[in-house]
Amino acid sequence: MQEQQVREAISNVLEQMRQRPIPLGISNRHVHLSASDYQALFPNEPLTVRKELLQPGQYAAEQTVTLSGPKGFLKNVRILGPLRSRTQVEISKTDARSLGVAAPLRLSGQLEQSPGIKLISPYGELSLAQGVIVALRHIHMSPLDALVYGVQQGDRVKVAIAGSGRTTVFDDVAIRVSPQMTLEMHIDTDEANAAGADDPAALIRLVRE
Amino acid sequence: MQEQQVREAISNVLEQMRQRPIPLGISNRHVHLSASDYQALFPNEPLTVRKELLQPGQYAAEQTVTLSGPKGFLKNVRILGPLRSRTQVEISKTDARSLGVAAPLRLSGQLEQSPGIKLISPYGELSLAQGVIVALRHIHMSPLDALVYGVQQGDRVKVAIAGSGRTTVFDDVAIRVSPQMTLEMHIDTDEANAAGADDPAALIRLVRE
């Protein structure tokens, strides 16, 4: 086999890998809690798994809280596990308006100058000084996925979602690479609704220019 | 002046007209009522203008209703005037989920096999058998605008919205042409949120391919 043929074979395989549809996760409003904030809200109850998520080790917990803002509240907001170093509340812009909270568009973890909110559990309540954001749409990738797509941590890409009746190209999609991650795009409920991506048959692919 | 120069001058003017940003209207949930349905809900009160809309003759009324669905209700839903031949309720997919109503994605006026809902006014209530839709995103145009863009009634186009942090290209945007219309794109709150178009500086333009 000639070197040229090997190159072509590899190139074909890579192209096929790039053509795979990207799995889509639609993030409903949710809360990540620090151990101490969890302890304050659920003093005598361990965090328990309700449903494993696609990202390894991540899960939706049985426990939920109510978000209470100046203009309204949202009940049954799920806690995602495991517990983290910092508490973070991820909501949609629709939620932000109904709560009356000016949540900025941010990458997960970038909580500087974000507003706070009150969390209410069956056992008590906790007023956060900050931590409420609208998550920037993003794609989780393993380092191998990043190699295949020719992108790296921190890149911004375009993604086409062929949803039912509302096909959309989202620009400003952040790339997040880690060995603990598996290929999955995350968008919020506003974005899923706008793209018809609530249809399970919606097809997700990276737009290459 | 040569014919060639005239052609180029016209072509330049048309191109400049096509480069104008398209005005954007973000449609919050609203209700259009037939005269008889309005009469049933507000028996002794004329429909009054709260705010003129950009489309000639259209206005947001002072009167509002509550939408009541199987899973929840939404208060203070504005009636848009003037009254129409048929009652139509336009909500976002987010609203559809919180009301528990399977509203289909439709062009305005296409109400066949759409679900109903209960409307509640200060004076009474009315159960609609049908009429609840999620409006297909669209651009209103005068016939002159349509000539300038080279599109016609019923076409589907792509529109780029350069919003804050969430730049998006919406495909499946319907073109609606009428002498009573002025250039304006209408999207719902989910779509505006997904594109960062709630930023007044968001720039809207038709994508030509």
C-alpha cells in the first residue's frame, strides 16, 4: 500500500467521523451546588441519583429547589450532581425574565459579577450573592473528537440544527475539550425551541467553512 | 448617460436598499379575537389602543386575557387589534409547555387541527375549540420591498441575526407580502432569546446565497 493510499484512507475515515450527527442535550434550568450550599439546603439528606446524564459521572439528582427572584419563582428546579467547588444556577433568558434576574450569557464557571438569587428547599433557604447565568451554547468533546474536527478548547464554531420547520445555524458555539467529556452539544430550552430541536429527529452537525 | 451606466446606478441603489438592516419585532404571546369572541369576553367594553405597532393599523390593546391550559395558566396576555375574522392565540414553545398545549408551528391563519384553550377575561371565560399556534417566523414586506429583495409571497428565506454573544442564522423564515405591510421581521421570544436579539443593537439581514 502506497503512502498516498494510506493518507486517503485516513482522510476518508476522518471525514466519515466528522459527518456523524452530534448528540444533543437540551438543558432545562438547573443548579450545581457546592458541598456547603447543599448541606445548608439539605442538612440530613445525601444527594441521590435520579438519572445518569451522557457526560461521564454527571447526573440529575432526585433533589430539587425553588428559585425565587424579585419578579417570580420557578419550582422543581433540578440539582445536577456531583457537587462542585462553586454553586452555579443555569437558566434560560425566558426564565431570567420571569424571575426578574439579569443573568448574563456566560461559559460555565465564569460567575464574576453575575447576580444572585434565593434557593428554597423543603428544609430551608439560601440567598446566593452571585452565580446565576445563561449558559453559552457549547459542545463537549474528548481530545480525540477535537482532533477529528480540527478544533480546540476555547474555539467558537457554527452548528447547523435541522429541526422540524425551524432549521437554524447557531454561531458562537463554544468548544470544551476534556478527557472526561464525550461528544455532545448543549443548548438551552429557548435555543432548542427556536431551532425545532425538541424534535428527536433533529440533525446536528458542525458547519465547516 | 449610457444605458450601461443607468443599469449600474440602479443596481447600486438596489444593493444599498438590500443592505438596510431589517427592523425586528419580538412577538410576546398574544391573542387576535373575532368580534363575537371579543364580545363574549368583554361584553360592555370597546377594544382600546394601548400602543400602535409598526405594521400599519395594528395595535396592542389595553385589554388582556388569561390563557388557561391543562398544565398551567398565563396572565396578562395582550389582545392585538383590530378584531379579525377568526380568533387566534400565538404563543412560544416555552409557553406551550407550561400551558400543556401541543401548539403546532404554523403560518398565521392556518389553524386547522390546532388545539384550543380557555380564555379568561375580567367578565367571563371562553373555551376555544382550536386556534392555538406557535407562529412561523416571518418577514412582512410591501410589494416594493419584495421587488428589491427579489422574493415573493410564500418564499422561505434565511436571515442572519447578529445579536449579543449568540449570533444565529434562522432558516425557514416565511415571506409575507401585502400593500398594507411595512418591512419588519417577526420572531417569538424563544427565537429572540436564542439569537441574542433582545439586544436593541442586534443587526438583522437577509442572507443571499
